[in-house]
Amino acid sequence: MVKTSPLVCLVLSPLLGHCIVGAAQTAPPTSNAPWHSSAERSLARDLAAHPEPKVDIDPGKRYSLAELVDLAEQHNPETRTVWNEAKSRAASLGIARSALYPTISAVALAVSLRQAALIGEYFHRQTEGIFEPFLHVEYLVFDFGERSGAIDAAKADLLASDLAFNDTHRKIIFAVSAAYYRLLNAEGQRGAAQASLENAKTVEESVENRLTNGLATKPDQLEAAAARAQSEFDLQAAIGAVDIAGGDLATAIGLPPGAPLQVESVDALKMPADLADSVDAEIERAFRQRPELLEQMARVRSTDASIRQARSSYFPALAFQGDGGLARAYGQQDLFPGHYAQGEVWTAELQLKWTLFDGARREYEIARAKSEKRAAEAAIDSLRDQISNEVWTSYANMRTALRQQQAAQALLTASQQSYEAAHDAYGYGVRNLVDVVSAQKTLAQARSEDIFARTQLLLAVADTAFRTGDLLQIPPAKAVP
């Protein structure tokens, strides 16, 4: 297939009806095969050259939740994204404020022209060359709120962007907290599985000893071996869950999934003993603190400013513009000798502009701004309902998790005592192996449920703080005596 240069293609395309350009970007040629091209390979090279952020992690350190959140706020790319969006809104506010000041431009005008001037009954050829360096000034002296409305709208948009920045931090803090507690649960389950395996091995050794002494049967030995194999299987599944949860936590922070993160264990954390506030107090606090609700209120302010800006078009605006500079010119008429001349040039103009009719454009702009305001106000009511339901559900989950944690702790204590009693009784020949294996399984289940209940309680507390906006609140500094 012959490839034609763009210039030849431009000349021949009206004749050929089409033209193939080798360097042009095109759609995939067929629908039944993946698309590959040099453009794709070029993007792949650019992506490979894009540097990955480097984060120093101490492999020997056990990070607390506060330290993990601090790492995430520094390195998670979402914070940089919304931060730059907020900076863009701040620049937009500066652009809106610039309309309050005059615009000064330096202009250099060079003109060469030839024309025929009618003098008397003859046309005379005139040649002119003009060079003018000058300053041009434009200034809107007065309007009825167009600029102030634009500034207020930009302020509200910046405020909304700042609140969106806060909301991103709230989401990141909760994402890290949830991933942290899921990792604690996975590590706790692994520890419980390891303890269950040790118990199963102990039972198997006891059976083998009794079998050697003729006090146990072969089926007892097989039953104990099966219980030990099941414990080994459960342990491997728990180890895999730890690896997955660790990768999830590293990703939430903004690190590679294989980052060597070690965290504090669940045993080092204090469990909540009671609920601090009532659900009504939690909902009221969420209404005051949730950043997206405050962000929506800023959107209402922006629509108010847009309405004022739209109404200003009903009134006149006074503007000034002028030029000042020098002109150097050359002129020649017919074949007579030409001459050079120079001098000062300036203009000054005041313009009062009042739009009298525009086909109802202004009416529709005001109607649109009012509709946007009503929509923003309705969104506030809808968001309040959503927040109320979120806090209500989260509070109920936290209350349930607290009760489950207390019950799981009691179950673990009872199961531990039951297993120890069954194992001792089996050693004395009072209980059979089935009772011991059953008590061992019950203890393993109780360990698992205790770990799960503790981490679920911590996660429920974090979820409630996330729903109320408490995650963003800085505790007051302690008084210095």
C-alpha cells in the first residue's frame, strides 16, 4: 500500500476521494482483533518513563494506625489530585478578580499599503508605510454586579473545592482504617488457626501415646490426624488472607502491594466499653461536620452569585479604552519624492453600553440560575436524609458489634475452660476422643469469633466516625499546667 505525504494528500484528495497518510491516527481497522500501533507503543514508553513515587518503609517497625494514616495523607495520589483541583479553583478566583483592574497592552503596528486617491478628475497612486508603537488601555469603569457576581461565584467554588479536598482526606482516613482493621482480623485469624493447629497436634500426640499403651484405638488416631490436617488447611487459608489484607492496606496508603508493612496487633488496642453519645447526637454532629454537606451549601452560594451576575445584564455598563504612542510614517504620491514624518498619536473613548433586546436571553439565564439554585437546595435535603440513614445504620452496627464482642469474649473464656477440662478428662480416660475434638473445634471457632468481633467493633467505631465526620476533627490540645 502506497503512503502519501500530507501535502500530496491535500492536493489529490479532491480527485481521489480519499487519501492514506501513514502518520495519521485512525480507528481500529477491524472489530475482531485488538488494536496495536506505534502510537500505543509510544504511550507505553512514556508510561514506563513516568517515575513511581518512592516511600521509605522501615521493615522492622510496627506502625500504628495514626502513622499509617499520616503515610497515606502524604503519599496517596488522590490527595494530590484534589489539592491541585483546589489550586485550580484558587487561580479561577484570581482570574475573576482581575476584571476589577485595567488591562494594559503594548502594541507595535506596522502597515504598508498602496491605494489610489481620487484628486480632481484623476486617480493618484499613494504609497504609505506606518510604524506605530503604543500602549492600549481597557477598563470597565462600572457595572451593576457582573464582576462581583463572578467573584462571589469563584469564591464559593473555591470553598466547595476545599471542602471536597477535606472529604477526600476523610475517605482516605477511613479506607486506611478499614484496611488496617481487616489486616488485624486476618492476622488474628492466622494466630487463632496456629493455636488451633498446636492444640490439634497436642491431641494427636496424646492419642498416639494412649494408642502405644493400648488405651486408644486406631480410629481415634485417624480422627485426631484428620483434625490436625484440617487445622493445617485452615492455617494456610488464614496465611493467604493476611497476604491479601496486607496488599489492600499498602494500596490504600499509596504503596506497592508488596511493601514490607508491619502493624500493631489487635491485642495492643483498647476495646471501647460503651457508646459515647446517643444516635440523635451523632446525627446532629454529622450535619455540622460532614464536608460534602458543607460543600453542597457552598454550591448554593455559587448559584446565588450566578443569579446576581445574570441580573446585572439588565443594566448598562460603562467602559473606557484608549491608546497612546508614537507614529513614524513614510508616504509617496505617484512618482514624486517620498517623505518621512513622525508624531504623537492618542485616542480616548468612553462607552456606555446598554442591551435593550436580546431575544429573552437574559430571562432564560436568570431562570436557569434559579433552577440550579433550587436543585442545589433540594440536593441538601436529599443529602441530609442520606447522612441520617448512614449514621443511624452505622450506630446500630456499632451497638451490635459492642454486644457481640462482649459475648465473644465470654464464649472464648468458656470454650477455653471446656477444652482444657475435656483434654484433662481424656487423659484420665473419663472422656472419649470425640468429646476432645469437639471441644477443640469449639475453641477454635471461639478464637476466630473473638478476633472477628474485636476487629468488627473497631471497624464499626471507625465507620461511625467516618459517617459523622469525626475523622477530620483535630482533638483540642491538652492544657499545660
